[in-house]
Amino acid sequence: MHETLVDRIYEASVVPELWPGVLAGLVQLSGTAWAAVASVRNGEARWAVSSLEADELVRAHFDRFANNTRTARLLARPYPGFITDYDILTQAEIDAEPVYKDFLIPRGYGFGVGTHIVPQTGDSIVVHCEGRFTDGAVRREIADRLDVLRPHLARSALVSARLRFEQARNAVETLSALGLAACAVDQSGIVIVANAGFDTERSFWTTRGAERIALKDRRADRQLYEALGMIATGQGVCSLPLIDAAGGAPAVLHVVPIRLAAHDLFTRAAAILVLTRASDAPTQATSLLQALFDLSVTEAGIAARISAGRTAEQIALADAKSVETVRNQVKSVLQKTGCNRQADLARLLVQLIPPNA
């Protein structure tokens, strides 16, 4: 069983979707009820993946108890192997700790065994198996049994972290070759890797603290961090219009998630930010509008002219079309851009392209 599980651990380093099966193997090996892996930064644990039968339970656990004494003691423990509750907590501390008395024990759990790994990505990775309360404390022999697998888990983490970093770096450099400023950021906005174009666009952004990107357009900055916060839900894709603080042409910042699944444990990178500048003339900006809102060539041309203040009647006259045809095209543009009225569309697009005729 050990040999089979070792193979699965290394497979999961390059195929994250295999991690639930690895955790199911740890459950079987340890005789526990379920297992989970979490990424921990600044003391706060973020659920990443669990054995298949426990997803809902584990998600609720991390939603309510992202910070708890059990995890803090585990991370502070110098011993690198698997440890049990009684290795880090007294009975009195367990009795008083909310994660036990308010969540685990009422649900029939409360005795576990776990370890933490630091794969040189800035986060700690916690691997934890939770036992049933009626089975009593996890025995030391179970922790020793799991310790045999720990070196493989650690090496898998290192391999996976390096592969994911290279994927982010290659994507950013490819965008540089296309003439686009780009960087990869983690979910808190810290820049992990950036291309040369990133440094030339300082009129749009700066960095602060530990290299955390900050957009000079405060409205867009708030929207950026809202988008990054939503990435884990699969709803973090968005494009933000930006005003150039130096007075140049406006631009669009695209927030592109690196991955949508939650099973990629060992990468800090959450998204790639790509900057595209607007054209100086609306009729030359149709390719930008097409890419941003998935518009057809005709729809993008109509949207550009709306941003320049044209009415449906004026567009119909210029294109020798009926007003009804143009209105139907405008309606399609409104749907794709998420606007309710033509005036809302004009306000949105004027931030992307100057209202020149």
C-alpha cells in the first residue's frame, strides 16, 4: 500500500486533481475518518482539498476556524514529522479550544494527526487526518506510519511549486513578447513575477508593502482586490478600465485566473494581470472591445461610436441600415457588456477609449 500511495503522491504533484485520492489513501492507512490539506499564510489556514467524502465538512471548518490554536501549535512545532493533538495541546487546552468544543466534537470528531511542509513558496502546507472521537486519541504508531510518507509529500510539494512558478513565468514572458505588460500575483495581490513591460507602465500602478500591487485608480484598485478575492470561487475573471495618472490614453487591466480548481496546493500565483492600452480613436479600438466583451466586429464598431456620442439614428444613417437593426445590435452590445442602458454603456466605454469622432 505504501508503494502505491507513494506513486500517487508524485502523480498528484503534476495532476492536482489526483489529490483527493491521495488523501483517501492516507485515511485508509491511518484508520481515520477524513483527511485534508490546507495552505497557511500568516497563521490563517485556507482549505485546498480533502478526501472526497469530506468536502462540505472541511469547507465549513475553514470558513469558521481559519485561525485556531491547533494549527498554530502545529506550525510552531520544530519536529518535522506527523504529530498528534496531545503532542501540542494539553487536555485543558483541548477542552477550552473552540475548534474542538464548538465544531469537531459535536460532529463526532476531535482527534487528529498532522504535519506541515514549507515548499519555499511563502506558504506552509498542512496535511491533516481527522479521527472519530469514539476511537480516542490517534496512537503514536499511526503518526510513525505516516512519517514514512512525509518525505515523499515534501518532495512532491517542491516539484509542484517549481512547475507552477515556471508556468506563471512562461505565461508572463510570452505576453511580454506580444508587447503586453503583465505580472503574476497571488490572491493578496503580491507580485510574484513580472515582465519588462510591467515596469514601464508605472502611471497605472505601484507597489507597496511586500511588493503588493496598487492601482493608482482607486476605484479600479478596489475592484481588483474584489476580483482576486473571488478567484477561489471561479468568479474572479474580469477586466477593469484604468485611467492613466500621467494623462495618457486609458487602458484595460485583465484579471486572468491561472487556474480555477482548488486542488493546486503548492502555487502562490492566483492570477495573471495583463494591461492593454486603449486606442486614441474609437474606430481603431474595435479589436480591444472585441477581446474585452466578446463583441463581433460590427458590434465593436457600434460600441466605439456610442462612446463617441453617436445615437442609434445617426449610426443607422451612416451605415445605411434601419434604426431597428441598429437598435437590435445595440441591445446585443448592452447584454454582452452588462449594461442596462445606452447611457451606461457610453459611460463605461468612455473610460476605455477617448470620445473622439
